[in-house]
Amino acid sequence: MSISPGQYNIIMEEIRTGEAGYEGLIAEAAALLNAGRTELGRRIVGQSEMIDGLLLALAAGGHILLEGVPGLAKTLAVKSLAEITGLLFKRIQFTPDLLPADITGTLVWEQAAGKFSVRRGPVFANVILADEINRAPAKVQSALLEAMEEGQVTIGEATYPLPEPFLVLATQNPIEHEGTYSLPEAQLDRFLLKLMIRYPKADEELRIVQSMAAGGPPTDTLKAVLGADAQKTLRAAAAAVRVDPRIAEYLVAVVAATRPGRTGANGGASGFGAAGSQSYGTRAAAAVDAARRTGQEGLYRYIAFGASPRASIALYRCCRVRALFEGRDFVTPADVKAAAFAVLRHRIVLSYEAEADGLDADAVITRILSLVPVP
């Protein structure tokens, strides 16, 4: 069932009020996601985790931070994603001498008209590739932060809305720090997901080498299977996916468990007020607090700051989309665990002890997931 712009608001209202079932919508969303996988797979060898992450963020309507060493097809993946959306795509190469006006645009004096006119920058597009985002200085980061959070930019004294949909896909290199600027925590929190791009497996790398030897990278045009209307279908289907109250409590408990300090004391996993569900909230909080007091309390030496409620919202959205990948209209604990890494890894601030002991965010998240009981 294809959704036109006029039908979208009606469907969303019916989903909110529970007036209709949307089994057909769920099935179509799963088919669209599989079509997106197929098209991206024509360009990208392997990297299934990255491909699923890109499609997940597209369906959830969030920005993505991709981190990996050079040569792992990050830029190619973003360009390919833009191609299967059929939307306006712009690439911005971030450098230390970049100015905010180079991104947002500026006012230009027109001598003939005797007034200033607006020259819009490359941020006025649907899909933005922010290449090597951590090479830009603070002023540029603040300009991009407004665009990511508010969907608008300020040029002079006027504010201009950005086109819809608007998606920022930023890349950064984790091994080269000369001439780079760490992204502010406030900006990191605006990325829905952080995807870690791994080295390909041996057989995948062999396929890459053979395809290059056979004539270079593929030049076939990808089909625009996830255009604006298809994205509305995905978002409407995600809104129709059911989240049991106990699953919602579970994902909130997972996020609360990332925060140092007693869970019950800071209003984290405990304190669920819904009738009949208090037992799980109390059990989850008690399990995490017991771990803090007993042999596993060493985990919290590695966490300086935990994730905020924005992480809970992001995890809730992503779990719904992950259910769509399997054609389900309900979320399971497995969806929560699978989405937790990409949602939380850039929102947890690790201590110096974690770096000294060689622990990364994924290792900490794995241990947190083992602490929180599954409902």
C-alpha cells in the first residue's frame, strides 16, 4: 500500500488512536527494507551491519555517525544510500579552515538591486555527507548542530527551514588525531546511531579485489527504492509496531544502568508506576544495584557519565524499526539488545581507567546488558 503525502497524517492519527490494523503496511515496510538491502549490496561488499544501520536510521529519521579507518567504503555507502533515496545529495569536506558560512550559506551584496540576497550553502539538501566531521572547528560544529537538531539554519538575522527529509551522515577517522577537534557531547547526542565500520572478512576482501581488477568500482545506477513516499511508509509502519510496556521498561532500565550511582536513588530503572509492572522495574533496579555493590561494581569505574533520556527515546525508535526488518509488528528483548550498541556507544563517556584497561564502549555495553534482567 503506497502512501501519498495526504494519506500519511491520516494513517498516523489512526495508528495513535488504535482505529485500524496495519498488517499490510508492516509487510510492505519489510519489503522496502529488503529492497534497500539488495540495492546497497550491489555496491557494498559485506558490511551487513553498516547497511542495516544506514537503513535503520533512514526509517527512524535520525542522523548517523560512521567511524572507521580509511578505505572501508564509508563514503561509497553514504553516496549509495543517497542514490537509493533519489533525494538531493550534497557532500561537505570538513577541514580546519572551514567557516560556518561555507556550510549554511551567506549574505551577498547585489549592487544592481542595492540589497543583500541569500546564497544558500550545501546544507540545503536532503542527504548530507559530512566527511571527516571531526576536522571542523567549534563554530562550524555549532552551525551544523542547529541544522541537525532544529532542521533550520540562521543566515544573518533570518532563519531558513531545511528541506524534508533531512539526514546528516558524518564520517570520522579514529586513528588520526592531528588537526582534529573532538565533537562536543551535545552534538554527539544528536546522532541517532554511531556505526563502527569493521575490516571486511577475507572472502569479502577477495571479492572486492576481484571486482576492482575486473574493471573498477561498479558504475550501474541504483534504483531509487526508498524515495520520500517510501520513507513515509517506513515511518508509519514503525509507528504501528507495538511495544509492550514491559519491553519499554526493559529498554529504560538498560539506559538507566549506564549511569553511575544507585539506580533507585537517581530515579533510573526503578519507579515504574504502572499498575502490575512495578515488579519488573524493582527487580531490574535491584539487579543493577546489587551488581554495583558486589563483584561487578568495578564496571562503573569505567563510566564517567551515562546516557541521557534522549538515548531511551532513540532506543525506543530503533527497536521498532528493527522489528520491521523481520516483518514483525511487535518488539522483542532481542531487538533492544541488538540496537543498544549503535544507540549507546557514543552516549556513554568512559573514564580514563577504561582506556588504561583497554575497554571500549561496546565492551561496557555488553556487560551492562548482562546485568539487566530480561522481562
